[in-house]
Amino acid sequence: MKTKQIKRLAVLTSGGDAPGMNAAIRSVVRMANCYGIETLGFLRGYHGLLENEFVELGPRSVSNTIHRGGTILKTSRCKEFETKEGLKKAAQNLEDNNLHGLIVIGGNGTCRGAYELGKFWKGQILNVPSTIDNDVYGTDATIGYDTAVNTGVAAIDKIRDTADAHERFFLVEVMGRKAGFIGLNVGIAGGAEEIMIPEKKQSIETIHRHLCSGEEKGKKSSIIVISEGDEAGGALEIAKKLKSLNGCEYKVVVLGHTQRGGSPTAHDRILATELGAFAVEQFLKGKSGVSAGKRAGKLVLTPLKLAWSKKKSLNPFLLKLLPILST
Amino acid sequence: MKTKQIKRLAVLTSGGDAPGMNAAIRSVVRMANCYGIETLGFLRGYHGLLENEFVELGPRSVSNTIHRGGTILKTSRCKEFETKEGLKKAAQNLEDNNLHGLIVIGGNGTCRGAYELGKFWKGQILNVPSTIDNDVYGTDATIGYDTAVNTGVAAIDKIRDTADAHERFFLVEVMGRKAGFIGLNVGIAGGAEEIMIPEKKQSIETIHRHLCSGEEKGKKSSIIVISEGDEAGGALEIAKKLKSLNGCEYKVVVLGHTQRGGSPTAHDRILATELGAFAVEQFLKGKSGVSAGKRAGKLVLTPLKLAWSKKKSLNPFLLKLLPILST
Amino acid sequence: MKTKQIKRLAVLTSGGDAPGMNAAIRSVVRMANCYGIETLGFLRGYHGLLENEFVELGPRSVSNTIHRGGTILKTSRCKEFETKEGLKKAAQNLEDNNLHGLIVIGGNGTCRGAYELGKFWKGQILNVPSTIDNDVYGTDATIGYDTAVNTGVAAIDKIRDTADAHERFFLVEVMGRKAGFIGLNVGIAGGAEEIMIPEKKQSIETIHRHLCSGEEKGKKSSIIVISEGDEAGGALEIAKKLKSLNGCEYKVVVLGHTQRGGSPTAHDRILATELGAFAVEQFLKGKSGVSAGKRAGKLVLTPLKLAWSKKKSLNPFLLKLLPILST
Amino acid sequence: MKTKQIKRLAVLTSGGDAPGMNAAIRSVVRMANCYGIETLGFLRGYHGLLENEFVELGPRSVSNTIHRGGTILKTSRCKEFETKEGLKKAAQNLEDNNLHGLIVIGGNGTCRGAYELGKFWKGQILNVPSTIDNDVYGTDATIGYDTAVNTGVAAIDKIRDTADAHERFFLVEVMGRKAGFIGLNVGIAGGAEEIMIPEKKQSIETIHRHLCSGEEKGKKSSIIVISEGDEAGGALEIAKKLKSLNGCEYKVVVLGHTQRGGSPTAHDRILATELGAFAVEQFLKGKSGVSAGKRAGKLVLTPLKLAWSKKKSLNPFLLKLLPILST
């Protein structure tokens, strides 16, 4: 049978690291092994693909990794891969290694890279969406997003202790430069009084009036969750503007890179396991140029181009609830 | 308009406590408040409904509760409520308190109680499914389930340290007497070698052979996740049987009640927030005899009878992956 | 017996909140109750003492608080209390409330405030040292310090995932403007390559050379822990300077207020319990103008003036080990 | 100088694993490396010493291990090592490997084994006390103990959610067959109503009366912490006896092996780092037959025989406080 011939698959992780990447690698490797496919892992994302740096991967290579943050294959952002020369060189390396398929694990940019690579290489390319930002289309959640939200919420739980004790106002900046998924969900789950996210434009004046009305109702502390790079500026900038409006001191906490790491949640480990295994199955079925995802409880494929270019919308019910719940 | 008259709503938590119950109460109370509805909370589940013990609830009553495990309304299992007299007495109390609706927050048994109560009371009854066991039909996940799975996985991560250090075999008993949701998901996310759950019958001999084949492949430690009350007996019983087959010492850990408590995960807080608010909206629309749920990303209603009586199935893909991933 | 007459004691928390303050309040209140002493709690630190805002405290008032971060009595920093008029007013309020003693729970500034108050009030004043910074003399550790170190270390564990995955350099700013206790201990326990703390002057050039030598040995990622307000500037400033020296991009994470909150560690709960109870015992023995502490395993008293003015030194063995361990 | 000749050192971990063992290995290896000493690690405790199974250890071998539970050198309990033949064989292996010293990392039994080995081998033997039970004399705390107490307290925090929600009584069994350190400290830090530990004999009737008096004061839930193997039997046995006295249902939770694993706390990482490095320094000074420890803030040595045979006492102040605080 022809499919028996398909036997070499490469995997890599690229872009910002996300908790669950190792669980996805583990799932790809063990699923491939189960079907008699050889797997190798390029190191440091597209960089390793260009430099032809890789390791052979077997079932034991991924032992004891499902609970680890980061990625055993390392990752990077690679400028050279955005050039035609880079893409050609990558295609050549894939060819020289007798590979039939490449599974990339990463976010938006990784997905786009895979799409571009498809113009130069005839092998099968599949994406497993993994980024804390959740901004890949074609999957309800990306791998790492649930962990990042929980990390953000845990931080807010701690900050609230101080906010209550001191009766103070806090601005907490979370990740998500272009997408408010983390901001909205951390805000709801953290019981924030207000959120500022890219998708929901509101002026500093509006925020200011909202805070004032809270104070009138007897609220003595509050927490505002802000997505980094929100149009109004980062949290430090907003704190300054609010102070100029009402004279209040706003404490600022920038959660930053603590949101990227840590042991993945059960949700992220399971999603990574499902998507990794599903990608291998689809590879066996001959699929290419697609991104694996889970939507409405079903495992699905989305064309790579849609995956990185189409905007996924926020949960409108949560947006509606926020002002009601922070009453 | 007549609907303006609908203004008194009761809420209670019943059955085993689950992380996120407070987030659900908070959402019900604040959403109700937003629509001008008065809310009271019966204490200790159906027990308080029978004894007419309750507290008035306003937006401030639920401040600083979203992150707390347990339930501020207390809970219990109530035998009297299973009798006709009990149900009539409850109906009378609801009437005497001029209530138009009752939202119950709990699992299977709570849902069934609500269904039975509906035969004696003409007010609106809605269920918000909340149990760590995930065994309520009509919602992909119940409130508290995600937290329980994460608590189980965190325990397994710790146990694995010892399993690896000592090259030992561990049997870890998790909750879920009738449903293997926790067992399956903790098993997958914890990287267990094997699971024993009610839905997947397999003899001790099969488990034994599987463990032997693992040893042949060089596995020196392994973790088996077992649902409490699995047909083959609890973990202690199974350890004895395995020992009689192969002479090995199996260490047993029974996670027990540590899985019930703890601060809810972001997922459970958000689900509780959505379902609580959705239940209030549906109450306003005149709905009754239904259980709120989220399926395939959509908020939906399911008749109470279906909710407690229909069996929800496990994710078949995860069942398929387990032996492949524990290679 | 005269001591029977001593029966009213006040307690307050002041300055920056620290995990374990509630455990200390609980211990003071229950110990006092055991000896038949009435206790009241001034709200918001010295501010409440000036405004005569307080609550009566009994054994039940402190139920279910031992594990909570923040402080149920609230806290603040109070400028007015630094004036002679403020101190007199406070003394008068203590007198008017028929109080025989005041136990203050806080850090350096709180302790100094208590010392100054002693010049205007003849009642007994005792301090229970509680601050994450550990900069109170007369106790090996202050309440809250162990929790803050663990929070810092947990953050570094997460950041290391990303540092390893991306082979990057991180500067992590921890609390401790004047004292390097947090910086040194987080650095050692987090396996940091280098620390910058107030007590250990070293130029940016030295740090730069150290990092270079690490790179020569094959280190591809590293974490440097920096105390806020270190002489060389905060982490952002240092990142800029390092970049100008070697062209490298240093990622910066400022842990900030997440270190203040959170459930106290077992160590902090136990220390708070011991020091709170010990302070009440010493109050009964007529002691005043002293700060409770635990040194070399023994509960001891230190004059208030020493407690806030004398510099406590860092563990010299840890300072010596740091370069050896980051080999 | 003769000491220059001393250059080969072995290290092993033995007995029950404890969080922080890896931090101790890391410290030994890097400190030794700093002084030009070669280090090898025997695998699986004394078992590997008998089988001559070892790995060479360099500074890079211990990278990224400080935060890991378990032990990279594996561990075991070894019966053969308790025989004269075993000890002689071990001594011969040490000799054949040209070793000048052996550092053992473990608890009571490990320490005793090291003491016995000293009768057959003339090389230097040093112990680094590491066990969650804290039952090694000559150090205020053993490595792993702080982590185990925190794990126990975290479990009790979760259980309390359910105890409160259901108004129930819980018996929580913690580790410590012969020593009540974990029981007492988890009890105090968890806010338990009562503890049952080996050092504090009390009848079931006394416990029963205490619980009754609590109920009279209005306590509706309570948590009793029990050391495994307490004279009155384990938690399950005690639950039965209590039920026969008062008819109450006591829920039982046995924490078991979850207490052994997990990432070590900052305290345990630092203690492990200090003791490991200190042991190497003392090895260089020619010390032998001693156990490293930290007492009253100072690094000290204790003869091996005292270390495993002398009983360390519990903190009497905590024992006194327990009934007062659970008022």
C-alpha cells in the first residue's frame, strides 16, 4: 500500500513559547510512532529548519514532558524565514532530509510562515495552533491560552488581597497586543471592575466615570485589567492619564512573561494531546496546508491562510456581563 | 407590563460542593439585581428550603466570593426532600415567600430534586449544573469539573516525582463513582499508563498484561488512574489483586475530598458566571423545568428530566489515544 | 491580683500588607480571649487609631482567616501619625477607649510609629514584625517574608521555561528597596545566574563581564534577579545599560505587587501564630516598648528603637555561594 | 599539600525521596567542581553502591534541577546494605573507585547506614539530612520537610472548603509514623481543631469530648489532623471509633504520597543548597562520620550516631497554643 511509504515527519515549535507545546510534541511523536512513522524535531523553530539542526525523536524522547512548560525543541522568531531565499532554503532542507511532512506548533506568525513555506515545498504541512494569545482562527482555544488565563487570574487573586487591605486601585496589564481574549477572560474570572482591550474601544474618560460611580456605590478598591498595547497605551500610561483626571494614585502591575511559562493546565495538556494526534492522523490521510483545531467540541481543519488571517471574535455574552457583574 | 411583576427569585446550592458554586451564586445575584429582581438564598440546599432558612442577597453579599471554593449558602444532601411530604412542604415555603422562581445549583441529584419539585410547585425552576463529576446531561462541562481535573493532575505530577525516584507503581484513585470523566481526563493529562473507569470494562488480568508489556519496554515506573467504585473495586482492592498476579508492590493514593475544594479555575469561574447569568435571563423569559448548559460553545436549555437521567458519553478520541500515548 | 485588671487590648495592622497578618491577628485575639482580655481592632492602621474607627474582636471574628492574604483590619500608610499632634490624638483615643495595651502588626515604619507613640502614651505597646521585606531587626524572619520569597521563586520557575525555550536573558525585579533579603533568597532558590541587591555593590560592567563568561561556558539563557531601587536603577534601566554594553536584548519582568498577596505559606502562618500569641503573653507580663521576634529558634523581645533602626545582615554563606552555584 | 590529593567524591540519595534532594545534589556537585573535586553519583541509593552503578557528575549534569521534586539519582530502600557482607561490598566498591569521600542524602535510615558503613571504610562519610519527616537530630529542619508541611496545609485549605460547605467533620491523615512534626505544624498552619500525633498521647474519648465542646460553642465543622500510624490507629480506624462514641460520620482523607513530591519550597531549596555546599567544605577540612545541619541559624556538624538515634523534640509552644487557637 502506498501510504506505507509515507514515513518521515518533522515537527518544530516556533514563535512565543506556550505551555502545552511539549504535550503537543509528545502527542505527535507517539502517535507517529504508533503508525510506524519516523519523526525528527527541528530546533529553535524555523531557525533550525534553515540551519538544518534537528534531533531524532522516539517515544522515549518525550517521556516526562507532558507537564513541562516551555519547549524541549526550543523556539525563536526568525526573520530570515520571511524572505524568499529563506523559504527556499527551508524547502531544500526538508527535501534533503527525505521528509514527507512538517507539523509546526505555534501561533499566528508560525502559521503564516507555514503557509508561505507551502509555496516552495510540495510536502504536507500542518499547523497545531499553540499560543497564549488565542489569536489563531479555526480553533476555539489555542494551546497555552487556558494556562495563561489561569496564571493571570492567580496573579489578580493575589493583587486583590492588597487592593482590599489598602483600599486601592490597581491597573493590571496582561498579554494580548492585538487580541483581548486574555484580557476579557482574566477580567471576568478575576472579578475585575473594568477591562480595556483592543476590541472594545473606550476613552479614559469613560473608565474614569465608571470608577467614580463605583466609588459612589461604596467600592473602595478596584482592579482594571488592561491588554498590553491597548490603544490608550500601556498600563503605566493609563495610570498617568487617570491620575490627571481624578488625582488618584493607581498602582500598576505588568504581568509580562510570567504568563508564558509554567506547567500547562489539564485543559491545555488534553487539547495539545488531541490536536497533536489529530494532526498526525490527518497527515496520514494526505491533508496539507491546514491548521488543526477544536471547534464546538469537534476536531476540524482550517486552511492555513484563514487560520492566520481571519479575526476570531470574543465571546459577546462575556462582554455584556462585565459591567453587570462588577456592579 | 406583567413581567415587571416577576421580582422574587430564590437560589440554593445542593449536593456535593463544587468549586465555582460561589461564582454561580454571584452571577445569579448580580444579574438579578441588574433586572430589579430581589434574590434570597436558601441555606444548606433543600434542607434550608424545607426549614425555611434563608438570607436576603444583594450585590454586596457576593463581593469577594468569585475565587472561593465551597459555597457561601452551604450545602447538604437531604433525604426528606425525596418524599412527597417534603416536596409539598418545600412548595409551600416557596409560595409563602412570594417567590416566582428558584434556581438550584448542583449535580445530578439536585437536578432530579428540582424536577420532582416541579410537580408540586407552579413557579419557575431552573438548574445550573455544578458538580465535579460532570455527570449532568445538557452541558459539555459542569461547574467544578475543570478544577477537580486540575487538582487531580497536580497530585499526579507530585506522585510522579516519587514514582520516578523509586521506580515504583502507583494506583491513584480519583472521584467519579458512576462516571469516568475525571478518571479519563486526569489520566490523559497526567500521562498515566493506564486508567480504570466505569465506562471501560477491563479485567485485572488485562491491566496486569499491559503493565508487564510496559516493563518489557523498559518502563520502570507507572501510574494507573482509577475511578472510585470502579467495578473491580477501589484502588486498595485492585492493588491486592495485582499483587497476587505479579507479586509487585503497588502504592495506593486515594485523592478523595481534596478534589472537591480549592479556588476554582478560570474556566469554572467563567462557566459559572455565564450559566448563572443565562439562567436569570431564561427565568425572565418565562422558562421553567430546564437546566442551563453550554454545548458546543452555545448556551442552551435542556429539560430537567433529560439532564439528570440521560447518560453523557466520554470523548472517544481520548479513549483511543490513551494506549497510544502511554507507549 | 492586679494583673486581673488588665483587660483591654487593641490591635492594628499598618504599612504594606503582608501574607500572615490575618494569622497574627487571629493569634492575638484568641490568645487574649483565652486570658479573659477584651480585644478591639483599629481599622486601616494608624489612620483608624486617629479617627477612632474600630471593631470589637472575639474568637469567632477571626474564624476562617488563617489562610487569607491581606488583612481583615485593612491597612494604610498614615502621614498625620508622623506629627506630634497625630501622636497625641492617638494617645488620647487609646486612653478614651480604656485600653491597657496596643499591639501593632507591621514593618519598619509601623515599628517606628509605635516607638514614637510610646512617648505620648503610658500604655503598653508591642510590635509584631510583619513585612515581606524582612527588614525589622530582632527577628530572623518577619511575617510574610517567606511567602514573598516563594511567590518570587514561583515566578522565576515560570520565566525560566521561556528563558530556556527562547535562549534569552531575563532581568527579574523583585521587591526590597532597601534590603536585599528577597533578592538574595529568590536568586539562590530560583537558580539565578546573578543578583543585584542594595547590600552588594557591583557595577553594570561587572555584571556584563559575568554574563559574557557564562556565555563562553555555553550558557544560552540566564536570569538576573534585581532588587527594586537598586543603586544602578530599576530593571528597565539596567536592561538599557546592558544593551548598550553588549547589544543584547534583555527581557524585563517586574514582579511588583503580586509578591504582597496570596495565601501565606505554612511557615508564615506558624510564625504569625507564635509571635501573636507571644506578644499577648508578654503584654500580660507587663512588657512594653518592645518588638516580638524569633531568633535562633527562640522567642525574644527587642526594644522598639533597635527593631526599626538597626540593620540586619544578609546570610554571608549564601552571598558566597551564589557565584559558585551559577557556574 | 596533601589535601590537594583528595579529589574524588561520591554522592547518593537514599530512603524515601524528599523535595530538595536535587537541590542538594546540585549544590554538592557545583561546590565540589569549584574546588576541583571530581564527583560521581551512585544510582538508587545504597543499592547502586552495592551494584557499582554510577554516573559521572559535572556542573552541567545538574542544570535545571533545583526546582524538581524527586531525585535525578533515584533512590531506594536496600535490605542488603543492612548486612555485614553488604557493607563490606560497598566499602570495596568505594575503594575500587578511588573515592576519598561519600556524601549521603537521606533521612534516619540513610544516616544509620552511613554510620554502619563507617565501620568498614576509612574514607570520609558525611550525611546531608533530607526527609519529609524531619526526624534527624542535629538540624532544626531536614530538607523536604517545609515542602511537605506546605503540601499538607494546601490540602487542608481545600478540604476546609468542603467541611464548611457541608458542616462536616474531617479526619486528615498526614505522614510521620514516628514523629509528629508534620502533624503538629500542618495542624497549626491549617487551623485544625485537634491533632493526634505520636508525641502527644490522648484517648479517643478525650478527642470526642473536645469535639463535643466545640459543637456546644457553635462549631459546625472541624478538621482533625492525624499522623499515620498514631497509636490509636490510622484515620480510618479512628473515624470508626469516634462514630461508635457519638454516632457522627467522619470523612477521612489520607494525604499519602502526594506529600513526598512536588517542587521544593524556597526554604527547602535554600537549605539544601547550604547543607550540600557546607558538607563539601567540611569534606575538604577532613571531617568524617558527621551529619551536616542548621541549628539556631548556624551550620553545624553532628556525629552520625547521634543524628539517627537521638530524638528531636517538638516545639512546646505550638503544642501549648493548639487548644487555645482552636477555640
